[in-house]
Amino acid sequence: MSIKKELQFSTDVIIYPLLFLLIIVGVFWLESRFNLNFNYLGIYPREIKGLQGILFGPLIHGDVKHLFNNSVPLVVLSTALFYFYRSIRWKVLIFGLLLTGLLTWIIGRPSLHIGASGVIYMLTAFLMFKGIFSKQYQLTALSFMVIFLYGSFIWYIFPTDPKISWEGHLSGFLIGILFAIIFKKNPISNKKYLWEKDDFKPEDDLFLQHFDDDGNFIESIPDTTLEEDKIEKTIISRKPNTVTIKYTFKSNPDSPKKDL
């Protein structure tokens, strides 16, 4: 399968991330429009009731700033996931969301944890480490791009601000690394060059023919096939050398005749 087919853009690559954003914005609009508060649906660690937040917590945001800070990374990272990791995108997204929420429920402080930042950290870590582990240049380039854009996120996996759920960030980051290790198969096959194939013959390679046995470069190589053809044609067209000897006998009238 060619890289073009493996990395093929389709409408679902952008539609699903925008749909996720629309749901989050819609929930926030409902809260603002009807003066509702859905914070109670967040993750509350180590309480059975708090498990509902694993599903609903990522949809709830405290204010406009919180919503905006999560919206852009969520769309960018989920679009990258859907485009480059088409075969495993739903597994990473769904199981990543569930496991990130579950780990937050286990290690989190006794407080309500809301927001999609845990999922964002999961996607960030997965795209970063999976690209590096793959040793495939498109995925590695994506990894460095994610590091460039969102590498500073790593500071927020530590307890720097009591208002920030660093436990959710840390949970997402760890799950992302775990997924990068578990999903070993690369979505893009590594291209094999001609000299890497099993049936490669160095003597038939035009480039390698420009080097002699000592590794010295030869700018122009003689066309041995043409020279052999010329020699063969010369030999065939050349006639064999023959020597013709002609004898002529003449009688001498002055010489005495002899009776036999």
C-alpha cells in the first residue's frame, strides 16, 4: 500500500473533531443560557458516584477561558490522530478517555475534576511518543510538531496550581505513553529502497558501476556490451587471409632436345 493511500484525507478527519468541539460548546452554552451547573457530573475520586465523571467530565468546563484553552488543542490533536492513525483512532480516543478518567478517579484529590484537558494530554503524549517510537519520518515529523506546539504542557502534569487538575493531566499523559507502547504497528509502512530488497544485485546497479574495486569513483564507465559487439562484428566480417601461388612453365627453344 502506498503512502498516498495510507495518508488519505477524507471528510471524517475534520468532521469528528469539529463534532466533539460542538458538543463541548453546546454543553457550555446550555449551562450559560439556562443558568445550569453541571459540575456535579465531574470526576470525584474514589467515590462510586464520581465514576460518572469518566464519561461526562470531559464535556464540562468552568468558564470561557477554560473552554477556549481546551478547544483549539482538542481539534488540532484529534484531527492529527484521525488523519495519521486512521486504523486505531477510535481505540485510542475511546479507551484513552475511559482510562484517563479512571486513573484520575484513582489518584485524584477529593474534588470535582472537569474538562477535556486529560484527553488532550493523552493525545499529546500518544502523538509525541508514538511518532518517535515508529522511526517513520512522517510520524516523527508529526511528533516534533506536537512537541513544538504543545511541549510546554508537560509543566502542568505537576502540582503547580491548586485550581488545575494536574492529576487529570498526569493521568492522560501516562495513558498516552502507554498507548504509544501498546500500539506497536505503524499506520504507515516503511519504504524499502532498491538496495534494501533481497533480490538486489550490486553489479546490476548503474550507480555502483561508477566505483571500482577499491571504491574510487569513475566518472564515465565504458560500455562493455557495445565494445564486445564491435569486436564480434569485426571478427565475423573479416575474411581469412589466403595466399595463392601460381606456377607458369615455358619451354626454352635453345635448349638441346633429349631423347627419352
